[in-house]
Amino acid sequence: MPLSNSKSWRLNRQISLSVIMQVMLLASLIVGSWLNLQRQLDLLQRDVSMLLQSQSKLEQKLESLWTRSISHEYRLRAFEKAATTAPIADGS
């Protein structure tokens, strides 16, 4: 069956140099953005790990202060109890 020239479809597979350059530029922008995102994620991970270490140190300091506070509270109660139960010496 012969094909007539007027009804046939032909696909022109020519790609211009500008299209190739645009695709390469787009690909390089995607790769650059990906690498920048990875770098930002690495920095964020480092910052979060430093924050967690600081939080751990702060929790240890707070625990130490809490322990000393309780110790001082017991000492204060003991002094108050001793002061109230001790006879008051009269100077006369």
C-alpha cells in the first residue's frame, strides 16, 4: 500500500544546540541544588548534635544543682529544728 505524501507523518528528530545547552544547564542546576541541600543538611545535623550535647551537659548541671539544693534544704531544716529545741541562754 503506497503512502501519499500529503497524509504521511514524519517525525523530525533534529535537536538544536540551544535545547541541548538548556537541558545541560537545567541538569547542572539540579545537581548544584542537590549538593547545596546535602551540605545544608550536614550543617544542620552538626548543629543538632551540638545542641543535644549542650542539652545533656545542662541536664547534668541541673541535676547537680537539684541535689545540692535538697542537701541545703535538709541542713536548713536541721539548723531550724536545733534552734527551736535548744534552750535559750539568759544573760542574767
